[in-house]
Amino acid sequence: MSETNTCKGQASRRGFISLLGKMCATTAVCSGVGTVSLESLAAAASSAAGPAAAPAKPEFPVSGPVPEYDWTKHRWAFGVDATRCIGCLRCVEACKVENNVPFNAQDFRTWVERYVYLEGEDKPRVDSQCDPVNIAAAESAQDYRFSNRYRNEKVTKSFFVPKLCNHCENPACVQVCPVGATYKTPDGVVLIDEKYCIGCRYCVQACPYGARYFNEETQTTDKCTWCYHRITKGLKPACVDVCPVQARVFGDLNDPASDISLFIRSHQISVLKPWTGNGPHVFYNGIDGEVS
Amino acid sequence: MGAFMPIADFIVSPYSGYVYPNETVVPWGVLIVIYPYITGLVAGAFIVSSLYHTFRMESFKPVARLALLSALAFLSFAPAALLSHLGHPERSVEAIWTAHWTSAFAAFAYVAGFYAILLVLEIWFAFRVDIVAMSQTSKGALGRLYRILTLGSTDVSEHALAYDRKWTQVLAAVGIAAAFGLHGYVGFVFGSLKSREWWSSDLMPIIFILSAVVSGVAVLVLVYVVSSKVRKTAIDENCMAGLARVLWGFLLVTIVVETLEYVEMFYRRLEGIAMIKQLIAGPISTGIAIQALFSLLPFAIVTMLLARKVRGNALIGWMSVSSVLLMSAVLAMRWNVVIGGQELSKTAKGVLTYIPGLWGREGVVWAITLLCGSFVFLWILARLLPPWERVRMSE
Amino acid sequence: MVPKHIRRLLLILGVFALLFVAGKIYFPPKSFGVYGHYPAASVKDIAEARITYRSPDSFSADYPKEYETWSSGIHKVVKCQICHTTVGMRPNMASLAGVASASTSATLPTAGDPLKLCVKCHEKIAGRPDYMPQIEVDSHSKGQSCTACHNPHSPLFSSSGEPITASGGAVTVDIAAGKKLSATCAGCHGPEGVSAAAMFPNIACQKQPYLVGALTEYQSGKRGNPIMGGVAKGLSASDIQNVAAYFAGMSCK
């Protein structure tokens, strides 16, 4: 009796384990297949001769999918001169108009902060254009203006700091996107595919700079794109163009004579929150340690 | 009528100090509070079931199959919370087809999917004998359902049952690891983010798993007590004592690790500590109080129950009270972490106060509906697959 | 012999696995994965978004007089859209976008209330650096609109073309006479006030009151400079006003 059981038991165990093993193998293969699409497999097969896998599709060449623009030739960067910014907020408005950002006081691709040190205080008072006091001064959530709230105070030091997406080298937002809807292009711009984003807002949480927001109309996340549609045509981002005092600088790091290269060379520049390891590409002149 | 019913999807939170302009709309609301809460219930219930199915602890036999059904009921509603929150739930399958493996979320689709299949299989194996029996006795649509579930086989011989036992054991063992993965990933999502000081911690996955098990055992206790009262059946005292021991063990470690987290935060006194103090004293003061008191009080109660070897109605009564308190404490903990973390501004210069809306997707009403829905679904499952000892089980 | 229900179960699981593989091949967008873990087609979509802000030069044909005034004055750095925007009314941007280049009637939305508009840059508030011309609004405007004295396209001049002085009153100057006098200055400072040599500063688009003040100080010796002292002593008060006004209207670029 026991021998029969053992024999049966052995056979059943072997059969069981082998079937389980087959299942595991199938699952592993499936997961492996999943990481490359059939297209890229075909591409890799067809370009076996070349050192770099050239995509097989003609509309997606190595120089990038944008016609008449070679993204391998540019390395974009942004500069902010906080010593020049006058806090007029025209950049905020220009960005909203250019990029269809909702005209409210909650969603911003770029904004300006004001740091004011009053006499006898070590820590600055910080506000931005969507502070309720400033909204009241502008008399509208759609109009942007800084109020004159310190007119009766003794101000020892104050300055404006424009902020926007830093288009980091190692973006935490790209890392955490579960579906691959946000990504960094070879020319250094972090973009979002509005048609692919599922709206989980994980990237909004991951950004240490608060650059991202959730667009209620499109139900996807959105952020500054350095006006990719303009820079790929040789224009400047809308905020840089509109700034009347050249507080914002944009250009190609590959070009040593570009505005940004000269900006970096002629100022002691800093970046925001370097300890995060994100490697931001917006370089600031004239901010102090309290700017976070 | 309409003015005072805020639609929860676009709530602008008031704040003190300075916060980034984009922070005034809190991205993760009550749905992301109850989602880890519900998955936590899954983990806890499943652990208890595995104590019987894998480790053969006989005292948990009365609740083992009930625990499995509970786990499935809660696991079915957790994705509902997530999908309600997404901007484009119809695109959520992208996380499966083009999973971005650097993202902790991407793992969720696979781990949860794997876990759901595992749970369904586990339940199928645990209930197969009953299913076979009911397929032969039931009539009509229900009978047809049972016959489909048998997969066309009415084999309940010793040979077949040996396979069932083996599968159950292995699945339960793998399931423990998967449950830890399922709930550990939630903690990892928060703990791995360097952008939020309240979340960024190595201890976060551990805290989430441990408190999940506590809440799962607590809900199992309550479900067991309530269902026994409704069915007018006796509650197994050994089982309840066993649950008390499990609860006590996990609760002890939870309290220690959670306390350790706070102690380290305050000892380190990093730059944002002033705002953290403001956060604890302000927006989440009630939540912290509930989390602390409703964890320590049940701990004291259960310690007395075990030390004095209390039995009978006293044991059941006090365990029920402790379970209610603990379920509230764990819910408060989820609130404190999810909402509290977002109320602490990334600027380290400000604190927001999030008040959820009543209606809308991210509203309190919908969150409570989902929570209750999972219990309703559990009731349906228990009617469909009665976990009580009805048919002779050869385990 | 594996029991029937196990065999059937494994079959079902196998079917699921195959469906999963099929889904992985079929469902991702066709352009996914070409350049990285994202849909490559989205880069093109983003780059092809509509450009809303036209360059101000594109308005030179539609508004020649205003363009001329604007481009030769100090407000050349203030792009048209800054003032000529109806905030919040985004459908109006269609007219501003200049999508159809043949559109001859590219209407700029009228600027809002000047007193509310100009102060967005020029009100004296905390944070504004000193180089920026700022005013205490109430005491400067005395309730008047900014355009009562300032030409918004070239605010150092009044609407009738006279330069604004520091005292606030408009002084009649002769730009043509100033231009004649500038021949002397051109030797060092360039004919248009932009000098070629590093040691001679640019004087183009300097504020007229400032140039007047500087020349007066050279004349009185308060500013000591042998070259400029000699030059200034040869100028009358009205000469100083005229030549200063001429260079103030010159472009810096």
C-alpha cells in the first residue's frame, strides 16, 4: 500500500513540479518579451550590421522625429538671473497663453517667488503670485501681480526668484512614471505624452521642486516643456522672449557663444536642491541659501 | 442646494507659510488613503490563513477559509479605489503592456495581478470539495456556476486531494511572500521618494506591512465575531486566543518601529523639523492622537488578555473592542502618512490643511462606499462559498 | 497521472499566459520604445503645437507708426503681448497668434487700464532691484492715468513726442538740432551713440534727464574729465537738452 502511494506520490510530485516549472518559464519569457516591442526586435534584427540600433521606421530617424531638427546636436539649458528679475509676472502669463495652461491660481508651469528680509528677522518672508494677498491685489485669479504689502515695513534685503521645471539630468519624475508617459529627450528636455499619461500623479509627488501639476481639463499631468514647439524652430521659450529685463536666459550648451554658455561663464551660478541628485539644468545667479 | 457640496476633485487647500504654487491642490486624496488600507486588510487576512494552510497551526482552522474569502473581497475593491483616482483609468492597462520598471507603481500591476491569481487559486483549492458537492446538489444558475467552477471534474479521491493539499500549501507559502511584496511596495512608494521629508524613510515599507497585518487580523476578528453572532454559532476560543497572540506580536513590532521612526526624525533635527512639528501640532494632530492612543490602548488590553489567559465572552468582547480601535488606528496612520506627507510643503517653509470634499471621485462618500462595498462583496462570497465547516474536509 | 482538474487548471493558466504575450505584442503604441521607454510619436506632436506668440517685428507692417516709435524707444524690450493681452480670454489669442500670415487685420487687443497695467512693472515694491525705474504710484500719478504724460510705446517721451524731464514737465526740444550737434560726439561715441572703442561709453538710449545731468555736471566741473569738460563747456543749456534728447531716442542695440 505504502509503496503504491509512494510511487504514485513520486510520479504526481514530479508531474506537478515539471508543470509548475513550465508555468514559471512561460511567465518569465512573457515578461522578457514584454520589455521589447516587436518593432524594436525587428529593428535590432534589421540593423545587425550597425553598432547602434537604428530604428527601422523612416519617420523616427536617429536625428529625432521632428522634421528639420536634429536633436543630437543640441543640449538645452536655462539660466535665471535673480538679480535682474523685477517680479512683473509677464512670464507667468505668457507661458499660460502660449501653452494652454489653465488660467487659475493653482496650476503653473512657471512662477515667481519673492524673498523679503525684514529688519530684525533672520528668515525671509516668502510669497508667490498665487498668495491670497497677491491675488487680492490683482483683483483676479487670472491676473498676476505682486502686492505692495511691505510698504510700511523696513526691508533690509529682497529679491525675486523665477522658477520652472529644471529638466533634470536624472529626473525623479521620469523614474517613477509607471507607463513611460514622461521621458527625457536627447537634447535635454523632459516631456510628457498627454495621450499616454494615465493621471496617477506619482510624478507630481516625485518632483522635489513642485514643477508639475495635474491638469483637470486633460486629466493628465503637465509641466514646463521649455516651449519645445518653439525651441525646435529656433525661437526662445515664451517666458524668455517676453521677459523685459533679460532675467531669463535660454540656449544651447553645445554652443560656447550661446546666451546660456556666456551666462554660466560670467556668473557664480547655483542650482536648486543639488542634494537630491536630480541634476537640474536651470542655473541661477543671485539666489541665497534660503531659496529652496 | 449646490453651493455647499464641494466637488472633491479640485480642492484648493489653505496653507500657512510658503508652499509651491502647484502644491495647493493636493494630488493624492482620500482614495489613496483607503487604497493602502484595503490592501492592508488583504495582507493581514491572508497571513492568518497561511498560518493554517502552510504552517499547520490548527487553532486557526475555524477562520482559515473565512480569511481567504476576506482577502479576496478586499483585493477586489482595492483596484477600484485606484482606478477611481486615475485621470485616465481606461489607460491603466498601459502599466501592464509598457510597464516602466524603474517605477514602483509598475510593479503593482504585476504583483497585484499575480497575487489575485494566486488568491483565486488558493480559494479554489481550499473550497474545491465543497464546490464539487454543491455542483451536484444545487439547481438552476447557481448549480451551473458551481459546475463551471469544478472545471468539469468531480474527482475528490485521495489522490486528487493530495494534489490539492500540496498546491494549497505551496500557494499559501508563496502568498506570504507575495503579500509582503504587495503591501511592502505601497510603503516603498512613499519611503523611496526623496521629495517629501515626511515620507522619505527606509522604515516605511516595514511599517506599512506590519500595520497592514495588524489591521487585517483585526478585521478578521470582527468578521468572525459578527458572522458567528449572525449565524448564532459558537466562537472557537482557541482560535480567538491564537488571533490575539498574532495580533499582539505584530502590534508590538509595529508600535516599536513606528515609534522608532518618529524618534529618529526628531533626534536628527534636519532642516524641515520646525515644519514637521507644525504639521503634527496642526493638520494631523487628531490623526496622530488616534494613531497613538488607539494603538497603545489595544496593546494594553491584549497584553492583559494574554497574560491573564482570559477566555469566554470577556476574551471575545475585549478582542472586538481592540479590533475596532486598531482598525481606526491603522486608518488614521494611512491618513497621517498620505495626507500628512502632502500637507508638509516641499519648500520646508509651509504647511497646508487638506479637507476632503464630500462628493466627487476623491470624496469621502465614495471612499466609504468602496470600503463598505468590500464587506458586502465578502458577504456575497460567503454565501457563494460558505467557509464554515459544512462538507467534510480532508485537510 | 495528474488529476483532471489540475490538467484543466494548467490549461487555463496557459491560455492566460498566451493572451498576456499577445497583449504585450499588440497593445503598446507602434512608436513605443523606438528611442526609449516612451511613445516616440509624442515628441513630434509636442513639437508641432501651435506657436501663439508672434514676434513683434511681424506687427511692423500692420502698425507701422507704433512699431517705429516702439522700436526706437526704451520700451523696445517690452514685447507687444505684455501690454496688449486681454488676460484670461484665451480665445482672443487666435488673433494674436498670426496663424494666417496673410491676415492684414491682425488686431492687437487693446491694453487694459494703464494705471493698473504699468504698475505691474513700475510700482515700487519690495524685491525690485534698484536698476528698475520704479515709482510710488499715488504720489507720482496723483490719480492721473500714466498715458496722460507718457507715451506707452516710448515712455521717456510724451504722446506728442516731447521728452519727459525729471521735474515732470515736458520741455520743448529740437531733435534735429540735437542731431546736428551729435556730429561732434560721434567721433568718440559713434554716430548713433554706440561707440566702437571700449573706453568711450555708449550713450544711446540713456535717459534724457540723466544725459542732461551728466553734461551739466561736466560743465560745472562736478564731474572731472578733461575731454568731456571741454566739450560740455561749449554747449548751451538748450544744446544740452537737444543733444541729450537725440541720443536718448537712439536704440541701444
